Amino acid sequence: MSFNIEEYFKLIFEEKLLLNVPYKGDDQLTAATRLSDKKREIAEVEQALLAQKEEFQMKMEGLQHRKNEFHRKELKLKNSLLRFDKFLRENEMKKNRALAKITEEEKLKKEKDVEIEVLNEKIDFLKLDMEKYKKLCEKYGKYKLYLESIIEYNDDFNEVREILARHETLKINQNDLIDMEMENQNMLQDKKLMLLKYIESMSNESLNLNNQLMYLQNKYDKAFGNSCKWEQNWLHIKSSMSYKDLEISRIKMAVHNLYQLISKHQNIKKKNIDNMDTSFQLTKIKIFIQDLSDIISKIHKVSSASTDRD
């Protein structure tokens, strides 16, 4: 706001003079008396003007001080907003690094937990095996003593393992002979059954072939009658799928373009921007919008708080 000081004091001076206009009865005063009164009035007006001038100067200085204080607070607020914006960006970077670290640690923890579970299962199995073998040792310990006593009184064997090897060989030969006998018996029985089945199958084969031929002919007739219908259905399905594929491609392209804009805004590396997973891109877009909304809300709160303080 600008003031015309000269006009202001002129207006004050005129008001003072108008307040001291003499009445008609003063015409009888002498010229000297009137001149003395005028001088006194002028002195009073000048003194009043000087006081008004000083008061006006003090008001102007107060307004200038308030103006300077307002500019100082405005500059301070701008600096605070810049520092707060820098703080938000740094905080976002720290948060992203912390989240990445937490994700990596959680992944490593899960892997270690899985390894621990596998190792615990192996330990449990080994304990069971150890207990089982311990019982077997207790059970077959007496046989070891028996075999050792045989070696003492028989010169054909020098060690227990030789006796076991001989026993294993005899056992294998016995099993082979038993298997051979069972195989021969089974083969003979199979030959008898095959002969009976062959005779029976030959008598039924002609009837089965005739029935099968009739069944296949009926099936062919039905399939031929439905071929035109299925062909029309296929053309309709193919046309619908082409339209839906086109719509899906447009949606994916729009999502990818929006994801590229967000990624460039966040200075994400190009190899991460080229990620074509639509679900991944939608998740990133959602996170960006939520973060942007939170930042705008915080800035509004800071601006409102600063305005209230002023």
C-alpha cells in the first residue's frame, strides 16, 4: 500500500484550520489581535502536524517491519518446504533400502528354516536307524558268537565273513532253483490257459468284429452329422478369442506405458523397467500412487500448520 504524504498533511492542516474558523463576533477584534491569534493557531497546527507526522512515520516503520518479517517468514517457509521435500526423498530411499534388506533377510531366514527342518528330519531318521541297528546288533549278537565258535573248530573257514559268503551263495542257488521250478510250473499253466483262451477267442472274434463294425459305422455317421455344427462353433469361438486377446493386449500396453512413466520418475534402471509382468507392474503403480498421496497429505499438513503459526 502506497501513501501520498503531502496530500495527507494537507488534509490534516485543512481540518485544523476549519476547526479554528472565527465566529462573526470576532470582527470587532483589532488587526493585531487577529494576527496574534492566527500565528498562535498556525503554531498549534504545525505542532499538531509534526505530531501527526511522527505518528505516521512510526506507523510506516511498523508496516515496513511487518512486511520485512512477512518476507522473512515466507523465505523461511520455502526453505522449510525444500528441506522437507529433500527429507521425504531421502526417507523414501532409506525405506526402499530397508524394505529390500528386510525382504532379503526374510528370504534367507525362510531358506535357513527349511534347511533346519530338513536337517532335523534327517537327524530323526538317523536316530531311528541307529535305534533299529542297535536292536539288530543286540538280536544278532548271539549269531556272531556262534559263527566265531565254528571258526575255532573248523579249518575250512578262517573268518566269519567267509561263512556268511558261503551261506549267501547257497541261499542264492536255492532261490534260483525254486524260481526255476515255479517258472516252469507257471509256464505250463499259462500254456494251458492260452490254448483254452485261444479256442474261445476264435469263436467270439467274428461276433465281436461285427458288433464293433456296426458301432463304428453309427459313430461315424453321428460325427459326420455334427462336424458342420462344431466347425461353426469353432469359428465363433476363434473370433471371440481374437477380440478378447486384442482387448487384453491394449490393457497390458496401457499398464506398461504407465509403469514406464513411473519408473522413469523414480530413476529405475532400464532392465527393471522392461519387466513385462503385468501383475508386477500394477503392484508398482499402486505403491507409487499410495506414496504420492501420503506425500501430498503430509505437505498439506505442514502448510496448514505453518499458516496457523503465522
